[in-house]
Amino acid sequence: MRTVAPILLDGQWITPKSKVLRPILNPATTEQVGLAADCTREDVHFACEAAARAQPGWWAIPGVEKAKLLREVGARIRAADKELATLMARETGKPLIEAIDEIEWVAAAFEYYAEVGRRSFGNSIPPVAPHQVNFTIKEPYGVVAAIVPFNFPLLLLAWKLAPALAAGNTVVAKPPHQNPLATLLMARCLDALPPGVVNVITGGRETGELLVQDPTVDLIAFTGSLEAGRSVAAEAGRQLKKVNLELGSVDPFIVFADANLDIAVPGVAWARLLNAGQVCTSSKRVYVVREVAAEFTRRLHAYVRGLVVGDPMDPATDVGPLITADALARVEDQVQAAVEEGATLLHGGRRLQPNGLTGHFYEPTILTNVRHGGLPTREEIFGPVLSITVADDAEQAITMANDSRFGLGASIYTNSLELAMTAMHRIKAGTFWINDPLTDNDAGPFGGMRLSGIGRELGEEGLDAFREPKHVHMDYVMEAKPWWFPYKSRPIPGH
């Protein structure tokens, strides 16, 4: 297969100029799904210039018209849901049902920002003197570089693309190098937009660096690892570009003693093993109060043993493969290091070949006796690994959950309002889930505290991330002001 996936530049689908090609592999079978180019500076700069040319015209389109166009994009995505979900499952490795869910969330993001964008423009504020009017308007930054990771390639792009467009920006998007094909297919649904408003390039880290460095880019919206985020922030700081960063985390999940274990067991398993554990907000540190720890662990073990690992296209599959061989090897190394630190390998910890598939499968794994401060509680394991730490009581569980340099999300199970509110106030996290882990709401802001990021996506806060306020001060009576020169005409109070 030598047909290179075309990129979207200035409203045209063209073959990249780069001769550096990257095979796109199915993580479940390792078969080639397609071929994409690592775009060079020429392709990147052409995309950025196209976005810059299109931006003034896009910004001038009235909000109600932008809303119609964004709703049309959402409708086209819904119409293509089966094709998009199938391709995403093939190149990402997530079960088809999860891919279908992701397409629904993508369309919903465009629909949400169509409505928010047309009603939000600024504020009227009280004046400081007679016959004056003061108000703010919120203007776009200009050209936005949107860089997204492999785990939710379409959703995390939509969370950037929809608000950026609603705010009046134009966008150059770089999908993940491991699986860009579904993003390119979704970009076909953007034909309703004027040329150059959205441009899509492909490539790996070097292409991303070229995009971040391009002088035409005004804001960088990035989701990825802490290390990559630091590099983006450093380059943005050198050029004084704005950034919106959603980075990694080691999110906690507390199961308090009063939790209903019939709910908590499958809830914790889903919150950790969704997308084979390759979720930034997945519950990577599970703290269980000692009173129920033994029973919770027993039930969790039985539940996880019943999960089906296999082909993402099989409706019976619960857990698919990891994205690459390197990702699989890293998870293996982290689990081994945790065991060497003293953790107990209760279940899993091995590669699988379900039904003879040769992909990057790792058995869902349970680690018990994990010491707080050990590797699974301080380092992000991006794979299907449940880490259980026993807390003596609720107080210790809350203290340990908050003891982290990260703060993207946190979850708890309890029927106690007092415990829920106490934990919510004391644990620093951008999203705090009580009895319903990992559920998103387009109207609620999403993002990290501490090292987990800068800025927010979703909600009106997510719209504000892509626009900056301008204060307008107007005096509708043109008159000389008494505080002007010469100062000799002004008496000094107290003198």
C-alpha cells in the first residue's frame, strides 16, 4: 500500500510534499491500514499561511451564521458515524462501541459550541463617570495550532476545533502520528466551512515542533504527555505565544467504606480499563478504605477475570490492544518495576494473543499491596493496570489521594454527603466525580491543576481559552477633562 493520505490545505486535498512516509498500523493485527507523510516545513507553513489568510474573513462572519455552519459540521459527522467509528477502531484499537461513543461526543461538541458561540461576545460594565459607556468584547487570537494524542483523536480535536472556530479563530490541526486517518476522514465533514478555516497536516514530533515554531501561529492547544507539554510551553514562551495545555495525570479513585460494592467494582474497573487504560483521566490510583478492601479486591478480581480482551471489531470485546509495541513494552516495564518495589501481582501482567491476533495486547492487570509513593501512585501507567492501595480510614484516603504533583481528575464512591464534600474541597483536581466516574459534560470545563495542564476545554471557559477580552471605553460627550495638562490649573488636595 503506497497511496499516501492527502492533507487538507486551504480547502484542497493535496499530496504532501514530504517524501518521509509513515505506515499506519492496526494495533490489533499489526496490518497496515494506510500511509501518511511526516509533513515538512513547507507543508506546515503553507497550512499556517492559509489559516492566517482565512482568519479575518471567518471572524467577520456573524455569530449566527457561524452557528449554522458548526451545526452543519455536527450533522455531517453524525451522518458519517459508522464509517468514522470503524476506521477509528481499526487504527486506534479501541472497541468499536467506544469508537461509536466517541463520534457521538464529537458531534455534540460542535452542536454545543454552535449555541454558546452565538450568544457569548462580551459584557457591559459600570462606567466611572457620567455620559460614559464601558463594555468588553472577546476577540479571537488568530491562528490556532491544535495538536492531539492517539487515545481520543477525534474527540480531543473537536474540543479544540469547535470552540476555536466559534471564537473566530482559524486552525491548523495535527492529528496523532499513530492514527491520523480517522481525523482526515472527519475533516471531509468540514467542507461546509470556507477554504483555509481548518487545515490538517500529518506527521510526528518534528512536524509538531515545526507547527509550534511557525511565526504565523498565535495559540497552541495541545493534549499530550507532561514532557511534550513542557517542550511546547518552552517554545511558546520563547515566542510569547499563548498556550492551552492538557497534560498527563495519575488520577485517584477513593472507595469509601459505605460504598455499594455492586456499583463500585464495575465502576472502578471501567474507569481504569476504558480504552485499554489509555485515558488521561483514568483512575490510576485506587484507594480503598481497609474496612471493605478485602471484599472489594475479591470482587474486582472476579470481575476483571470475566472481561473479554480481543479484536476491537468484535462486539463482545471489552478491552482492545495498546497503541504500539513501544507502549506495550513500557507498561510491562512499569508493572515489573512496581512488583520489584513490593506490589503484589494479583492478576494479569502478561501479553496476550487472543484468537491468534498478533497485536499489542496486555492482559488487564491488578496490583495489590501498592505502597503510596510507589511507582503506580506517582507515574502514569498508560495501560490496563489497576493499582490498589489500602487506606486505614477516610482521612488517610483523602490525604493520599491529594498527595500528587498532578491534578487532572479525581473520583470517589460514597453515600455520605459530608465525606463527598470534604473530599471535593481537599483534593485538587480539575474535575471531581462523585459516584459517576469519567462522565463529561460539554457545558462543564475540563482541564488540569498542578502539572496536569494550563487552561480549560469545554464549557464557556473552553470558549474563552480561544479568545481574549478587549475593553472598550466610550464617552459619548466630547469634552476636555479636568485632569489634563497643565497641572498648575489643578489644586492639589491638602496643599
